[in-house]
Amino acid sequence: MNLNLTGKHAVVCGSTQGIGKASALELAALGASVTLMARNEEKLKQTLKELPVSGSQKHGYLVADFSDTENVKQVIARHVQSNKVHVLVNNTGGPPGGLAIDAKEEEFIRAFTAHLICNQLLVQAVAPGMKAEKYGRIINIISTSVKIPLKGLGVSNTIRGAVANWAKTLSVELAPFGITVNNVLPGATLTSRLEAIVQLKAEKTGKSFEEVMNEMVKEIPASRIGDAHEVAAAVAFLATPAAAYINGINVPVDGGRTGSL
């Protein structure tokens, strides 16, 4: 099985913490040169130091604010002028919790901008280089909510579904050029995002953080919360030559929690 990413260049968004950071580490471990992308430069510098380096690997970072589409467009445009990107990992922090019916117009606009629009801008920038190289892996880290909406995450459920359908459309359009587009769907994974969701539910229900977490674990056949590196392993595999014929799919990494095929 060819899992070697030596000579390949990956851009990983939201890569200073959680699943994004774990994905960057896994891709670097497989030999890819990794460019981190996030808005906090200090955290980017720290994460950059943690990436494994061997042979001709050259890692770097890009500072970009995904609430500002022009900023994202300019940053990635400069980068692709001198770098061909073989792997793009789209990963953006989820919107705050709450019911869809109560969400303000601005909440939907912010979410669509940071997720769908920025994803589109990044793909438009890197696709020409992928076509020229006849190798491209676009991997979107979304959520199992694209299969079954999650209670209390109205805006998130909506935008995740939009991204999944956008990705499926792109997978058909780009397949003739050796480019695959797939989605990784994390279930309950130990990240700051999960902790915030659990804390919000605890406050609303009057339960303790531990009680809410235990209730969540009971819904998972694997009887535990996932680790970010377990999700990153799926991301890394989809980036490799071995995954060349896997295209346009949603891959749940959730310990069996999602109650659908």
C-alpha cells in the first residue's frame, strides 16, 4: 500500500489545535511538506516547531482570517504563485450552538462565509496546480451531522450539509484530473469544540459537565470519546496515493455512533 507523501505539499486549515493540528502532524509523518493555515501567528509558530522533518521536507505557515474572504483569497493566491499544492485540508471551527429557528441572519452569513465560501476560494486557488500535477486530494473535515442533524447545533447542521453537497459536486467535476474530494465526519472527539458544546448543554440542563459527557459516551458503541489523531488518520489516508479511487464520499469517524449507513 502506497502511503508515501514524500514530494507532496499539503495546506492544512485550522491547524493550530484539535483535529486540524493532528492532521498536519500525520501528513508530515507520511513525508508531506506541510503549510499550516490559521489566524493566530503565535500558535502557528509553535505548531510549526512540532512538525516532524526529514529529507527534503519544508514546512511553513500562512496567517489568514476566515471571517475575511479577501484576506483568505490574497494569502492563498500569493502562496500558490510559488508552491503547487497537492493536498488541501479544509477545516474551520464550528459555529456556536443553538436552535436554527432562533439563529440570526448574521450567524448564518458568518458560518457560510467561514466554511463554504472560504473552502471554495481555497479550492479555486489550488486546483490549477493539482490539475498540472495530475494529483489532488481535497479533504473536508465536517461532522456526522451531514447524516443525522445534531440537536442544538442548528447553524452548524445547516452549513455542514451545504459543504457536503458542494464537495460531492466538486468530486464529479474534478475527478478527470486526478483530483479526489472527500469528507471526514468526526463524531464526539476530545477537542475544545466538544468541551464547549458539553459545557453549554450542562448550563442549559443544570447538569454537571461530567454528567453530560457520560451521557454522550453512552450513545457511542465504542464506549469512549474519540481522539483527534484517530480522525487525522482518516484524513491522512485519504491524502495518499493509496486512496486514489476513493472519491466523493463521507467517512464517519465516530466509534459507530451515527445511526445510519
